[in-house]
Amino acid sequence: MNDDGPPIRRGPWDAPANAAAPAPAARPAAAAPEVAGQSLVWALISTALLAGFLWYFSGSWVVAVAAIWGLLVHEYGHVLAMNRYGMGPAKIYIIPFLGGMARGQRLPDSEWEGVKVSLAGPAFGLLAAIPFFVLYLVLGGTAWLLGAAVIAAINLINLAPAPPLDGSRALGPVLARIHPMVEMGAMIAMGLLVVLWGLSSGRLIFAAFLGLALIGHLRRGAWRPEGRPLSGAEAGYSVGLFVLTTLACAAVTLAALIPLADGTLTGALTVAGNYLGFGQ
């Protein structure tokens, strides 16, 4: 069929006569599947195994409950920060006989966000000690103070700058500004020191865990997987936040230990040193 009639005037919204047909819209890339969290059954089993392990070695159900409670609050601090910076929904995983970890759906956009995520766990985790101080004031009994000290110690130990502890993620980017090899050398040295401390103080499982984590970091080789590096100002803020968090954790630990010792700071430091194996 031929169209022999006069040409039709095109309107202002019509495409030009020689315009090519629009290309089909590109299909959006499929989103990465969400990282599945720990199943409820396995989470309960892992928590029970960890609690039983802690109860067996400490001889105190209060210490076991405090450690589990402190661990959950600590990891929830990471979760809150991860969700705040668009890394969520973050998940908490309980590791039998070892502890726990928080995992986001993606890496942070910048190292500065990564530093804040790493320090959010110890800082928020100190709140878990408040109920134990309250129970000590209301009910009396040194077991509650010991529980508060355990919670503070969990957060303080996590600030050690040894992979994969929070301290390495807070100070690592600062050292990398000097040179990546400075960060790697410092983290390896601290990791080895912490492993040796675990072996010498009888904390064999902890030492084995850190040793395997250090080997994993060396084999992986990617020490700076995060996004935008720290600026000079952010590096200063990172060190300041790390120092403040460390001082807060140490202060809460000593506040719980002073009444357990002879009521003096010296006594509290002695108790802490003996617990960490430095006074043996």
C-alpha cells in the first residue's frame, strides 16, 4: 500500500523525521545478594557454647553472662555505625569459644567512616557495664563489679592494634598515610606481640585465633580495601578518638577493679596486671 497523499506537518513534540529509534533502556544491574545472617538456631547454639566455655573457665555465671552481654552490646555498636553509614543491614555473628563479629553488606566509602565504625564497638560497648554497676550498688557483692570489669576489659583488649581487632582498623589507616609498609610492619609486630602474650599467659585459644587471623591478613595482602584514604585532619581525629576510647575503657576497668582490690589505684593496677599475666 502506497501513501500518495501530501506530507503531514510535524508537531513541535514529534521527533525529527530522520531521528533514529530510541535505544532500549539498559536493564539495571542486578543488586548483589544480601549477606545472610547467622541462623537463629546456630546463633543460640554458638551463644550457649561460648557461655558454657566462659562459665567453666571463670567459675562464675555472672562473669559468663557479663561477657556475653558485653559482647552483644559491643557488636551492636558496630552494627549501628555500619547502618548509619549505609553499610547495612549489618549482622552479628557469634563464634563458639571465641567471641563475635559484626558484618556489613559492603565496605565503607572512606577510611574515615571505617575508623568510626571500628571505634563504635568499644565506645558503645562500655554501656553494657552500667547494669552491673547498678546491681553492685543495689545488691552488693563483688561478682557484679567483676562482671563490669570483664565488660570493660573486652572493649579495652579489642583496641589492641593487632589484626583483626578494632584497634588495627582504627590506627591502620593513620599509619598507611606514612607508607603502606609502615602499617603492615606495625600490624605484624603488634600481632606477633599479642600472640606471644596469649601463649605466655595461657590464653591459647585467643593466641591461636589471632595467629590465624594474622596469617590470613598476610595471605590476602589487601591492607587498605576501604574507599577514600584519610585526610590529614581525619588522621588527627582518628588518633584522638582512639586515645579517648582507650582512656574511657581503661577508666571503666579501673573503676570496677578499685573496690575489688584494696580501694587504691595501685591495687587495681596490680589486679589488672595479674589478670593479663604481667604480674606472674
